[in-house]
Amino acid sequence: MQQPTEDRFRHRDLNWLFFNERVLQEAEDKINPLFERIRFLAIFSSNLDEYFRVRVSQLRQMKRVEKSIRKKLDLKPNRLTKQILKIVKEQQERFGDIYTKQILPELSANDIHLIDSDHFDNKQQQFANHYFEHSVKNHLEMKKIKLSTDNDLFLDNAMIYFLISFKNEDHLGIVNIPVAQCGRFVYFEHGKNMLTYLDEIIRSELPCLFPEDEITGIYEIKLSRDAELYIEDQYEGVLAEKIYESLDQRADGQPTRLLYDAKMPKDLQKKVRNLLKLGKIDMMPGGKYHNFKDFLSLKDPTENPELQFGKQPPIPHNILEHSENYFETIKEKDQLVHFPYMSFHYVERFLDQAVKDTQVTHIKISLYRVADNSPLTSSLLEALKKGKNVTVFVEAKARFDEENNIIWGRKLEEKGANVIYSYPKIKVHSKIMMITRQEDEEVINYSYIGTGNFNSETSKIYCDHALFTAKKDLTKEMSRLFMVLEGELIVPREKHLLISPFSTRQKFTTLIYNEIENARMGKKAKITAKMNSLEDYEIIDLLYKASKAGVEIRLLVRGFTCLIPGVEGLSENIYITSIVDRYLEHGRIYLFENGGEELMFFGSADWMNRNLDRRIEVVTPIYDKDIFAELKDILTIQLSDNVKARIQDAGENNRYVKTEEGEKYNRSQYSIYEYLKQKHTL
């Protein structure tokens, strides 16, 4: 595989930062109501935390590779880390400006006042004292560190602390800020629109906590730790068990970033760096407060509806909403649902009907991120009570969801389900379910293929598509895939479905070459694709080749892309936009002109190396003409977004698509909602 070069491929870790910048743009965009902009700040912060825990931690691991080997592989982790930190520093400064110069004044203008301890009036100070004594104090962990003897300091991952300096410079103080126990925001009882940070309640009491010392500085700090478990090569045996046993590793993983108050003096920064055994490159200056992801919990005390997005009630599906028997309905015609525009209860009802139906014999499902509690998992348990054969593939390596997934796997296993866990070096990322039903003398399979997880909560904020089908060409291959997962087959031998790592790369390669050949023959040739991320160098090289041949390529990439569009002689026929808006775009749709006989596919796989070669993914062709037309309409609406779409070009400027004179505004997520509302109420 070709190595990334600056003139042909962007580095994924750098381009990801420009995706997160688009989230930051949403915090600035006054089209969005105030509290939604606050939430975008929280999402930006949360994204960045995970980025340092996962991507930057991998760069740290690369530094351990012998220098001569790094040189051969063209690995430059130090250079890349410096580039990352430069961009992040600029974004953090922009973040601070948005918060202090836009958000805080607008909160005040809406009679919502976030007060720091320096500005507590007498009543507020009395309340703070009482609240601290009765609700906070017992949750504090205080520590004095004597610099002359203590040479070590441990900070929990993502926890925020106060670092306190004293006039006596021989020691420092550390106090945790117990957000998990107390919440991040405290509302004053004598003014419901007056609130403060938990941090400020504690800050005002710090002199009382250290009565024998004169405090000279109080600085908030937060440490991010490596989130990787590094266990697949260390253990033999059941991988799920080893993962479950190793989750504590994540709590004390290698430090990847210390975020600290930029006002901290340099000599104190050095002391902290030495205590935590960090390098200068691991230190990241920030503002007074950290963990802005806590703003996701901030409620509007005024309950002003204008400060939130307007409600979008789920659209009733014109067929499934009235169907008493999904099996008859799906057997007659494929059905398509769209989240969050429609309710996830259609998926839950499908499974519920399967549980209650005496003709259903088998239920098989793959679970990538399991909800804590949902009707879906309850239905699986009920199916077991009724004696049905239940097979569940649980992905034990879904990062940050490992524990919950394994706990649910154990519950189902205890009740008699055939539970299969992860395989080493491969994830099952597909979103699939199959119901087997005995109908007279015939066994009929009904399949569900989606782009999103079986999770009712994320279905309310992730834009995804899902197909219910009884087409034998598809369900026969789905049955074989489950046999592969169960260890009964080695390969699924598919002709219709695209299944990674068996056929997806080969099929997409063939489809792209087909467009290249058509362009060379003078036929209309076009590739239109929507995905989360575009990273695979082989696919990108094929797209470059197609562009040079004259194929029109129109891409919609929500996250990062390693392809550089619009470069003369390389990619001038490739145009990419990205949409970040109210919901998170998560669907994957692929459309090929195919000489006028268009071919469309959708499923769980992005054009990333991992999705093509190292994960079990399912991408389905769309054979139903009505569903084809509906998906194409939705894709067309998104491609013409001129409100929330940003152009992805060689300059990486995240410029908004501009409306042409006389052109109607198209905020695609709202336009799709209206389109589906009209289509499903006819």
C-alpha cells in the first residue's frame, strides 16, 4: 500500500482537526439557538478529549519504534504532534473567545447569569458555604505534595483538579472537583437564573481547606490518558474476558495531554511536568475551566423555547406505522426507515413481533454498541423465555462501550442465548438482524440492514438509514454471513451483498473501474458517495485515476478525508462538501452512474482501510425502485445544502457553500424532514 505523501494524501489526524473545527463553527453560527451553540462547544471539547486519548496516544507509541525503522516507514510522530498541538492551540483560543465574548454575554442578555466566586454577593457566598459543607466537602480528596521528597503524582483520566501553589514553595496542594457526585453546575436558591460552577464553590473554600498555608495561586488541571487496551497480542483465551479484566488499564494508561490554566507560571508548569513525568509537548495551555463536555448537562433555567432547537416529532412511516404484521408487509415489499426523522420503535416492534410470533424459530443479531437498557435487549431476553433460538454477536472491542457490551452478553448468555464475542484483530461493525420464520412447509428469512447501531438513544441524534427485506438473494447471503460469525463457514460466498473483509473492496474497485472505462468510451460517468470518513489510499488512488479519466466525482464526507480535491492534474473532477448540523450525519450511501443504469448501495462501511479489510461490514444493493428513488432524493437534497455544507478543498478553510442569487435556502436536515413528512403522509 502506498504511504501517505503531502502532495497526494492528507494526514488523517490533521484533517480530523478540521472536522472538529466545523463543530466549533456551529458554536459560532447564530442560526443555532444559544443553548444548542453551548452544546456544540461541549461536543467540540468531548471530541478533542477522545482524540488525545486515541489518536495522539498512538503517535506516542510510534515514538517508541526504533528511529531507523520510523525513517523507512516515513513515520514522523514528533513533527506531526507539533503540528497537531499548534492547530489545537489556535482552536482552543478560538473556543475561549466564543465562550467569553459570545456565549456568556448572550446568557446574560437572556437573564441567565453564570457567576464566578470573585463576584458572589453576601447571600450567594452564604449559600456557597452551606452547599459546600453539606453537599460537596465529603466528596473531596485533598493531598499535599512535598516537592523535596514526593517525586510522583497520579491524576485520574479526565478528572478535573485544582493545583494550588503556596507561599512556601516546598509543597503543592491537589484537590479533586467531584463532578460525578455533585454535578458541574449549582443553581443559587434565591435566584433561579443565577448559577455557578461547582469549581467556584470549591474555589471559594480552598483557604479554609488549607488554613496553615498562604495560597498564592489556584489553577485547574486535567490529564488525558491513553484509551488503548493493548491486549490482543498479550493473551490467549476468550478475548471478551481479557478485555473485561483489562478495562482498568484505561484508567491508568499513559498520559497523552495535560490541560492546564494558561495563567499558571512557567516555574510551576515545570514542577507539575516533572511530577507527572511529562514532556513539554504533552502540556496544553487552556482556560480557567476544563471539561466543557459537562455543558451537555446545562439546563436552561428560564425554559425559553427560543433558546433550543424547535421540536421535530418523529414522522410516522406510511406503511409500517399501520402494519399489524411486519412479516407480511416486508414479504410483500422492502421497507426503508430513516433515523432520527422516524422513530427507532419500528426496529423494536419488528423484534417484538418476532418474539410473540409462534412461527418464528430463530433470531440473530449483531450488537456493536448496546444501549444500557432498551426494549431491544428486553425482547431478546423474552425470546429466550419463550424458547426461541437466539444468537447474538457482541462486539467486545467497541471502544468505550466494551464493559456494557460484555455485561449484556453475559446476561443473554446466562438466559440461554448463543453469544459470540469478538475475534482477535477484527471487529464486527455491521448493523444486521435476521429473523427466521417457519411458514407452512417453507423457511423464510427476514433481514434488517442498517447504517447505525441498535441503540434507541443515539438513533435520536444520528442520521441513519435501515432496510427491512425478505428478498431471497439478500437474506440467503445474510444467513451465510451469520454462519461465518458462528464458525460454521469460512467465507459467505456472496454475489449481492458487499461483505467486508471478503468482497467489499473488490466490488467497489470494480465499480470505480467501470466508471473509468465508461468515461474513456465517452459515456456519462459519475460517482456520488456519502460517508463518515475517507481514508483508504487504494480507493483514493482509484478516485484520482477516475478524475483524470473524466469521471465526475461528488462526495459528501462528514468527518476527515485523506483525499485532496480540486488539484489540477490529479483531482480537478472531485468536489467534496461536509455537513455538520443539528444531527450527526452517519449514513453511508454509494451511487454509480453505470452507463445510465444506476447502481446504489448503503450500509455500515466507510471507505477506510479498517472498514474494507479489518471489520465485518455489510453493504446492501438497493433493488426496490421506490426505495432507490427515496434514497436518491435524500442524497440529492444533501448534496445541494447551502446553509450547513462546508467545502472541503486543498486549502482546508471550511468555507460555507454560498447561495447563488435567487437560490432558495436549503438546510438539508430540515429539508429532508419536510420531504419525508410529505412523502409519508400522502
